[in-house]
Amino acid sequence: MSGRTLVVGDVHGCLDELVELLEVAQLTPNDRLVLAGDLVAKGPKSRGVVQLARERRALAVLGNHDAHVLKARAGALDALKGTHREVAEALGEDDWRYLEALPLWLDFPELNTLVVHAGILPNVPLEAQPRHLLLNLRSLDEAGQGSTRVTGGRPWAERWPGPRFVVFGHDALRGLQRHPHALGLDTGCVYGGQLSAVWLPERRLVHVKAHRAWVPVDG
């Protein structure tokens, strides 16, 4: 593919900030747009984010909140509450098809880069990674076991040995994470922080400020 690749962190329905970010980044039709999961939920315009992704032919990985909303397609709509139910009730058929097709990771060998929503366990083949950790991993404990929590461990990306570079989201509590072989892009836009992206292959960061906070940071 000609052009560059722009990877965007967790949007969470913050459509206005996403549009602003793409303008600031000067994304062109020749560039590839990639979303690092959690397109929906918590923010105000989840369907608009999915529609933009579809219209721009963006690639994306599945996030834990995307996966939660998808439970409605398995007949669990009544079990969803709050923002997840609101998103599920608003999506159109084309939106559902887009979300259902999202993979757990994207591999860009020409960039020596993987994109995943939450994280990857070191020294475990990609195909053997537990699904719930690809969607929820935050930390490794002293024994190297994966944890979905921030407390009680160190950031998994701190111990990621490479050589593949990994771009991920999910961990808004830690904010921007820059490690030798990994980059965490969740800077908490939906919590009033920033929406962040990175241009590949040069690894140049782009940020825009959130227009407002929609949920508390632990929400």
C-alpha cells in the first residue's frame, strides 16, 4: 500500500475529537487508518464513529467494549445496561457487520508492527494468546502472569521484548506509554484527556484535547 499508516487510540464514541484528529493529522485518501479498538461505548456518538470507520475503510481491532456490545447479537440485549445497551439499540445492520468482522489483532509485517487492543503476553505465540487478555491485559505480575489490573504488577509493554513493535490502547489509567518495543495510545479522551494517534513508520505522535469528559476515569 502507498502512503502512511495512522493508528488511533481508544475513541469510545468521541466522534468530534476523531474528526478533529484526522484533520490535524492531515490524513489523505492514500493513507491507511487503523483504530486500536473500543470504537464504541461511554462517549456520545458511537454509531457515528463506526460509520466513519466504515466510510473511510478503516481497519480496526476488537476492543473489550466493542465485544461487550456484540453480545447483543448473541441474544443478550436484555443483559446489557447503560451505554452498551444504548449503542446496541442504535447500530444499523452495516455497523453490526463491521464490528462483527473486527479481528483480535492486525499484523503489518512491512512495518514490523502489530496492533492489538490491550496487550500480548511475552513469549507466547500470537495464536495461543488468551482472548480475554488480548482484550483486557494491563499488567504482568512477578511470575509473568497476565493481569487485567493496573495494581499489583508492571505494565506488560515494559517487558515486551520485541522485535515486533506493538501499538495498543485500553490502559487509560497509565496514559501514554512509550516503551522500546511498544506504544500505548489510550490517553483517556472519553474521560476528558486526549485522543492520540501515531504515524507509522516514523512513530510521530498526534494529539487533540477532549472536548469534555463523558464519564469519570474509573467509569
